[in-house]
Amino acid sequence: MDGAEKVLNSIKFPNLLYKPIRSVYYTLKGNIAMSKQDFDSAETMMKKGLDLGMPMKEAEGASMLQMGMLAMQKAILNKAKAIFARP
């Protein structure tokens, strides 16, 4: 995880990344924040990634799962239920 975080932190201008790559960049930043239990930053990064659109539906599903897990960690159960019930 430390190596991945070091590589991500070396990217100085993420807005210059190609849109699908930028989406994955923010998703990975969110995953790292979640592993550090920084749930607010994780949610912000995951939302940025989802808003950009995921390159594959499988990646979008994994991101939505992470968003549901974040809501559960923050004890926002109604939000978690809504995320998990999404078709």
C-alpha cells in the first residue's frame, strides 16, 4: 500500500490525466484513505471517481460497494441500504 500511495502522490496534476485513468486515480486514492480509516477523504475521492465515470461496469460496482461500506462505517444505514439496493 505504501508503494501505491507513493506513486499516486507523485502525480502532481491529476486533472491532466485521461478521464478513465483519472477516475481510477481517485478510486485508488479513496481505497487508500479507507484503509487508513480516513472515511471523509475516502468518500470524497470515491465520489470524484464515480462522477467521472468508470471505465468498466465491474469497477463501478466495486466503487459502489466501497461507498456502501463507507456509509456503514459512518453509521448512515439508510444511505448504505439505498446504495446496496441500487440495481
